[in-house]
Amino acid sequence: MSCLLRLTREELKTFCTNATHPFLYKQTIRKKSLFIPVWLRQHFDFVGIFGNADPSDTTQWLPLYSRLENNNDTLIFERNWIDVESRCDGIVTRTHYKFLWTHVGSVDNPQAKIISSYVEYDQSAPMQYVIVSPQEQISFPFVTTVTWIYADQSGGGTRKMLMKKPPKLLFSLPPDIFYPFSIGSGGYKRQDFSTSTDIVNVATSVTSNYSCGSSFMSFLYYGLLLLPLTLHLLIISIN
């Protein structure tokens, strides 16, 4: 994408030498000034990693890094008007946006995702007046480019189906988990209890079958397991 700015020689000199200009944006970096045309200025700081990125979810957005700091060896921070050559140096004439992207998600339905983004400022095209007649306007191009770079994460080979490992159990269950309901093959036989003491004695006789070395987790589990039985026996004794 590009646009043209038509200037005479005197207008180009003013564009290059005035301290301020309505067409220029001054950006200060390390106490140095870089002059960027307002139509090439970066107007956003973040890029959505997906096409439908949620504006309220910051994890779905990436910062747009500027290459000003990395390219300060090649950039000219101060504008310079060379009268003999009718040339202006130190004006950004091109802006390059570069996006690194790849496919993620299901192999059958991959989704495009941006994994990195940055912008570069370019001064390689000088603004020079090359016509003899100083009153005639000539066109100076300003260009914005966007480059998409695909990051192949398959390692040069074919895509593979990846299966997650099953989760590990936090604890194992003892082999007699259903005690005392699994002893014997006969049906349940109702027993009458006259007092609450009988209920306590039954619960005590059940829990006494376990060794003293049982873990706290097993003790807690069996306590919860015996709770319905205790309530059931209590109802029977009341009736």
C-alpha cells in the first residue's frame, strides 16, 4: 500500500528543515528524534493471535514490537537537508509490518495463529528533488508493506497425531473397599437393635477389623462409608 506526496523544491526543503510540520510525527528515542510521516505512524500496539480474538481477554493478544531500537545503527535520527543535491535525509519513507504465524489445533481443522509481530521503519528511499524547474511539483512515494511468514513447526516431516497421556490417580483404593457389604453370598438379614449402644458396638466391631497402620485417608473413607449404615440402623432402632 502506498501514497504520494507532491512537493516543490522549496516545499521539500521546508518539510525537511522546519522544527515542526503538520505532516510529520516526532518520536523520541534515547534523546534522539525520529521523524515519521503521520500516515506511516504506528497506531496500534497489540495484535490478535486469532481472527476472532476476544478484546476483553488479554491472553489472546500479542504486543506489536518496534524495530526502532534494533535498527538504530542504520536509521538517521536527525533530518538533514543537502542543498547542493536538493535531498532530504532522515525521513521515514517506508513502514514494514511482519507477522510470524503457524497452524495450531486439530489436524483435521487447523487454526491460523500469530506467534510474533513487529514493525520496521525504513529510510532507504531518499527524498530528492530531481527536476530542474524548482516550481514544479514532483511525487514522493510513501509505502506500507505487510509480510506474512509461515513458521513450519512440523520439522520438515509429516504431521503426527499426538495423544495425551492418561492422568495419574492421586491415590489407590484398598482391595476391601466394599467391606462389610461384600462378605458372604447371602442376602441382607435384618437385625433388631434395642438401644443406641448396640449400634455403636456394631460400628466398633466393623472398624476393629482394620489394622492400626491404616492411613488417615482410609480411616476417613471408611468413616464416611459407615455413616449411611449407622443412620439406617438408627432408623430401625427408633421404629
